[in-house]
Amino acid sequence: MENQTKAKPRQSSSSKSTYLLAYNGVSFILWSIVTLRAIVLIPALASHDKLYGLYEALFNLLRATQTVALLEVAHAALGLVRASPVTTAMQVASRIMLVWGILTPFPEIVMTSNAFGRHQAGTTGGPVALAGCHLAWGVTEMIRYGFFVWKEGVSDAIPGWLMWLRYNTFFVLYPIGISSECVLMYLALEPAQDMEIGYDWLLKAVLAIYVPGSYILYTHMMAQRRKTMKGKSKAT
């Protein structure tokens, strides 16, 4: 009986690690596909003044990949990972709002059709902002999930280059992502006025909390960086 009691935590821990490795591995693959395709498509489309084509070519995959991240809120709430459910929910909610609450009902802010049915740019800045989201989100998530895959599946000893990417690239990528999200949300205000439920006021409220919310998340990431870098310096 005593041996069985001791074996249960190990089995539970092993099952959790296997699940997290699978989740992070699948997420890494999905975000790699999104990001690498965006890296190829963006310059090709931009060179022909057709950056709006990114929506048709890649948005469905981006939306599906980002929706999978809803599981991370559950992971934090259930204690599967050492992360705050509140900050995790804030990080995930803003992107879910963009893909499901902005880009799905209002594709015309990025791409529309003319009288002959040919696609064209929807609004000034919309295609560029969408490209910004693809790159900022994609590169960030490739690094983050790659970090977790290494930690869960390879070793707790993280390579220096991966550690550096994990805790330094957000200085550039986070502002690009946030500014792109704000632009898309702002562009959606006009078409949202046509909805009878006061959806434009909801978007205005979300925009109003973006600045303080972004500051909270940004300082949270900086605190994580300081804590990690401090622990690394002590270890060396």
C-alpha cells in the first residue's frame, strides 16, 4: 500500500508532463506554419501591392491556432502550469477579441471586393496591421512554445540563445503586436456602428483599457525577465 501511494504522484506528474509536451509541441508546429508562411507571403504580396491577400491566404489558420490558446487559461486555473490565471486570461483575451470579435465579423477593414468581385485593400492601414499581428504573434509564440518544448521534452538546462530570445525579444515584438491590435480595433469602430447592439461602444471600452492593460502585461514580462536573469546570474 505504501509503494502504491508513492507511485501515484509520479504517475500524475508524468501524465501532466506528457500532456504539456504534446500541447506545446502542437502549438509550436502550428505557430511555425503560420509564421513561416507569413514571412514568405508578406514580402511577396507587398511587392505587388496586395498585402490584403494575407487575410484570405492565412487568416483561418491564424484564428484556429490562436483559439487553441484558450486552453492556457484552463492550464493556469487548474494549476497545470505556474502562471497567473488573471494575466494569462488578459494575454489570451486580447487576441481572441481580435480574431473572433474584429477580423471575423469585419474582414472589410483588411480586404474587400470591388464591383467586379475582385479583392482589394479594405482600409488604409488594415493590411499592414494584420501583417504586424502575424509577425509579432508568430515569432513570439514560436520562441515561447519552443522554450517550453525544450524544457518539457529535452532538458531543464535551457540553451543561452533560447533563454535570451525568450526574455528579450518582447521588447520589440510586444509594442508591434499591441499597436497592430489597436489599429485593427480602431478601424473596426466604423463598421461596428452598423450593428444594433452598441458593439462600437464595446470596442471603444476595450480600446480605453488597452493602454493600462498593456502596461500591466508589459511590466509583468519585465518582472519575469528580471527574476529569470537574476536567478541565472546567481547560478553562474
